[in-house]
Amino acid sequence: MKRMGWFVGVTALGLAGLTACGGGNGYGSSGSSSSAPASQAPSSAPGSQAAGGSKLGTASVGSLGTVVVDGNGRTVYVFDKDTKNKSNCEGGCLAQWPAVAAGAGTPQLTGISPSLVGMITRSDGTKQLTINGMPIYLFARDTQAGQANGQAFGGIWWAIGPDGKKITTKASSSGNGNGY
């Protein structure tokens, strides 16, 4: 019986997280995704946190071209509802769009100008990396390097290029029409 209660609780939390980032509140699905593997390995070493800080690099991801990736090769995104140096992704949004943590030291960068990378302190006191002043995130449904399932999600989530600009190209659709 305890196991069933645990399962129901976990399921309810998962649905709450999806609800927070889906539907009509601005976090909804876009109807497009890309799960094509990267055509080249990320130019940063594995591991999103180095001993001294986070790692960011670049990789070619599907039809998007060269994008910023974390140390594990996962696509990095910006959120249209954020403003420079201020994150507006909280609560359930963060469950689907984890902030790229700043780590304890200077980020290790490959293919990205250090002048574009900064850090903010979130409302919960944690440190998050920024590119061109915009907070950056991962997408929980990008489960491996080379995916860009979050591209154009809800028309407000975008991969970011090494020049610090969001990429507004819609990813090639790979699936079932519901954005997943």
C-alpha cells in the first residue's frame, strides 16, 4: 500500500510540473521537436560542472546549426519571458527547464566569448549562468547530447548560438505532433 501511495504522489508531482510548463500559461508545447543526434561531438568535455565551475561549449545540432551546449553536450536555451539578468522561470517551470548552474568558479568555455557569459543570483539564492545577460536553461526532455526538443517550445524557448543570440529557426519535426 505504501508503494502505491508513493507512486501516486510521484505521478501527481510529475503532472504538476508538466502542467506548470504546458498548456495556456506560456510554457505550452510548440508542435515541433528534434531528436536528431548531433553531427559532431560537443567541443566541451563531458560533465556540466568542472572542479572550478560549469562548462559550456558548442555543437552542431540538427537543422539548428551550431548552438551552445553544456558540458554533457545538451542544448542550452533562453526563455522569452526572462529579462536581462532576471529569471522568470520558477517552481514547476524549473522542473522542466533546469537552470544552468554557475558552479563554484569561472566557467570553462570553448567556442563562446567570455565577454558574453555572466552569472545572476536567482530568487532562491542559487547562481545561474547567463549568455548576453539572458539566463540559460536545459530542457528535461533532452535526454542526450544532440537533442533540441525544447526548440520553439510554446513559441518562447529558444536554443542560443555562440554569438549570444537566440536561434528562432523551428527544429525539424520528428514526431507525433504534440511537441514531445
